[in-house]
Amino acid sequence: MPFTPDVYYPERGKDWKCRKPGDVGMDADSLNCFHSSQSDELAVLQIKRRNAMPHEWDSPEYVHRWIEDGDKTDPQRAEQITALVGLIRCSSEECIEVLDLGAGYGIVTREILTAYPNARVVCLDGSSEMLKHGKARLVDWQDQLSFVVTSFDSPNWLATLPAKRQFDAVLSSRAIHHVVDDRKQGLYAEIFQLLKPGGCFANHDLVRKLDDPVRDIDNPFGTVEDQLVWLENIGFIDVECFWQMEGRALFGGYKSG
Ligand SMILES: C[S@@+](CC[C@H](N)C(=O)[O-])C[C@H]1O[C@@H](n2cnc3c(N)ncnc32)[C@H](O)[C@@H]1O
């Protein structure tokens, strides 16, 4: 099963192999590059998996399946969510304002409310189906929550938030990688605007490892090193990667107080 010569991305050099539309496993308009260390079998398996299982956040069945599998696929998930919330620099009795970006079924928000029982949280997500699960799971805190269905694909999401609302923290888990790197940088700048002085932004997300053999051309996921630079350029301070393993990282920064 030969790989097509790298005619599309010659700048990548001989270590990269390219599969184009029409190659085995490819749909009509995809293009994928793989590092030469990766076996053909694995490359084809990954393409098939990606084509067979695009994210369908509006599908009740897909969302149900994702929630069922979500916690099982990452044994460190609970620990990471606790660490994410632990980055907020406030005392636990404060009535803090938090934005959970790409809140999904509410796992981060539940941890926020456990650590900060007086918090008020905006759960924002592009999928009403996901937020439906969030509302049901967080019913005990309903008076402290608001739910916003909108996409952070463009800066328009800012207009969907209550006017002049500022946050002590903006937290996100496994959501921002869904937008391309250019947009991530815009989004990080928008988050900075929304933070109160001293506020925290922290993201637990998929990132590309420096030596990652697989690169998805549609969304190449900046490395965590790239993302830390973006945050610093925007004006965040105390920017740090707090944890990183296997293409996942917990990183963020603060707005000066
Ligand atoms: C992998 S789930 C993670 C949900 C939750 N944060 C968690 O850790 O369980 C990704 C979530 O991001 C949301 N999402 C993806 N792209 C988005 C976008 N452009 N705007 C808003 N939400 C988005 C999806 O609807 C989904 O609920």
C-alpha cells in the first residue's frame, strides 16, 4: 500500500509521507500527513477512525456515547480536573464568577462548585445537547448557573455573554483544541479581556508534542510551547505548563492584579 510522494507539503522533507484524496482510507476532500516512523497500517486505521467518527455534538446518540466513554478513556481525568480548578487563586468561600468554556456535560463546573460553593458559573458550549446533560447533572446548583449555547469559532461569542460580565477565572477542558491555531490565539485574547485583574485562565487540552509523529493538517494543534508564547504575547503573566503527558497538557496564566 504505497504512500503518495509528498507533493503537497514538500517543505516537510523526506520524513513526512502524504496521503491524498483517492488513496486507500481517504475520503474525497481530506489530506493527511504522517511521519515516516508511523506504520502504514496505523496511519490507515487512524484515517478510518477519523472518517468514521467525526464529532457530532448535536447528535443525542453521539453525545450520550461520548459521555459514557469520556471518563474511561483517560484514567487521570478526575485528577486533572481537580488540578485545573486548583489553579484559581481565590479563597473557597468567595462568590467568584467563572466561565466554563466548552462546558459539555458539566464535569469542570461540578468541580468548581465543589471547591467554591458560592461560585456563579456560566457554562458555555456550542452543543445544546451537551448542555442538556450538564443542566440535568448540575440541577442542585441551578440558581448559581447560567447556560449559553454558542460557538467560540468566531469573536461573536462575546456578544452572547451578559454585558460587562467579568470573570475571576475562565477554565476549559478538552474543548479549545476543536478550533484551529489562528483562532485559538484570537480566543485567548478575548478571554484575557473578560478576566478581572488577578483572574486566571487555565486550559486542560490536547496539544501536539514537539516530536509527535502524527500531524493532522486540518487542525495541527499547536504545541504547548507555542501556546505559552501566545499567552505571554497577549499579556498573561505567570504563564506556565503545569502538567503534560501523551499529547495532553494543563497550562494557563493570569491577568496582573
Ligand atoms: C470533548 S468535549 C469536553 C466537554 C467538557 N469540557 C469535558 O471536559 O468533559 C468538547 C466540548 O466542546 C464543545 N465545543 C467544541 N467546539 C466548540 C466551539 N467551537 N464552540 C463551543 N463549544 C465547542 C463541544 O460541544 C463539546 O461539548
